[in-house]
Amino acid sequence: MSEALMLSEALPEGYRMTELGPLPEEWRVVRLGEVVEISKKPRKLFWTEKVPFIPMDAIPDDGAIYPLRVEWRASEDVRSGVYCEAGDILFAKITPSLENGKQAMVPPEIKRAFATTEVYPLKPTNQVEPLFLFALLQAPWVREQLAGKMEGSTGRQRLAKHVLLDFSFPLPPLPEQRAIAHVLRAVQRAKEATEQVIAAVRELKKSLMRHLFTYGPVPVDQAEAVEMKDTEIGPLPAHWRVVRLGEVVKITKKPKRLFCRHSAPLVPWP
């Protein structure tokens, strides 16, 4: 009895063995090229006004879906770029952007645009939920496999289009794709909300430090009541002094006759 057959018989009910390993019976193994198309610019499409353009530095690498910004450039200034449409997934093809997870979806309000030439514009077909595919393409195991197939000189390696389109992955039925995408989007939204709270706390700390080192430990609404004086470093409370750092600190030096017989204790890095 072959090893593959033995493994198949050992699988739980409802699973089958595939070239990618055990999968639920309803799932398929597909190539990326079976469920996406590469967007191509229509022959008779011309811009008479400004053109929406998505540069590489506007493509996020943290799981956010949409670009950080869309630039509006004069048509004559867009001499090179990749044509893309609303809903296309812009997949970075150059190192280190590919390894770092750079990826974005063209916003729905941007019907047609151009993007950096270092991305592939992938248009999901009706076989795949776009947000499911977006999350799958950002998975570390997917990026690692594709990065291992890049070609070119060190520092300028790129992933060939045919290699990307030939990439195989497990595809659940559409209802399961949507359920998976929903859970992952909820996690991403929670992450973004947490990051916003952290950013707000950092700004609050900066504001408080500015207030405390200008007026002292007084409530913000009582700052105007603090008696101030002008100094060489700016306004300060009248009872404060301006000193040099050397007046209040010393540089620690090792005593001449200090010897360590045992290993010196290490202070852990915070």
C-alpha cells in the first residue's frame, strides 16, 4: 500500500488528500491564473484631464486594504505605469516590497488609474471573493514561497508574471471564502483601531510634555495664571532656572581599584 493511500485512509471524514496536503472535500486546488485576470488598458482610452496614480510608497504593507493616497497627475507626466481598475489587487513584484507584504486594492471610487510599474494588477473573477484573495496573498507562507521564486540580480529581484499566475493554493466554496474574509477583516479593523488609540495616546503625551515643561504641573485651564519670564531658551515660569546639563549630572567613571571576580550583572534591555 502506497504512503499516499495510507495517509488518505487516515484522514478525518470529510477530508481528502491533495497535492497541497489534506483539505476539506469541498475545497479545490487552483492556480492563481484560474481565478484572476491581469488588467489591460483599453486601446482607445485617453485622459484629457488629470490621471489618478498610485505610487509604490502609497501601497501599505500592514494589511490595510486601500492605498495611503492616490495622486492626481497631469496625463503628460504619466509616461510609465501599470493600468488598473477599481477592485484590482496591486501585488508588489520587486524585492523587498514583495517580501514585506506590500499590497493594495484600487478604491471603488477610482474607476481607472495607473500604478507603479512594480506591481501586477490582479482582477478577481467571480470564482473568488476579493477580500479572501487579498488576505491569502498577504499570508506569510504565500509570500515566502513566491519570494523563493524571484529572479534577477541581488537587490533587484522580481517575480515573473507566469510564476505568480502558476501559484497553486486551496480555494474554499464562495460562502466559506466570504466567512473567512469577514473574520480577517474584523481582526484588521481591531488592529487599526488599536493603532489609532496608540497614536492618539502618543500625541496626548507629547502635548502634556510640552505643557508641563512650559508651565509646570498646573491644569491646562490655569496656564494663563502662571507668572512667566523670558529666558534664553524661551518663556518659563518665573521661579524656574535655566541650567547647563553639566551642573546637575556627572559622568560615571569606574573606580581605579575596582575588580570583578565574578561575572558582572547585566541590566536587561527594557
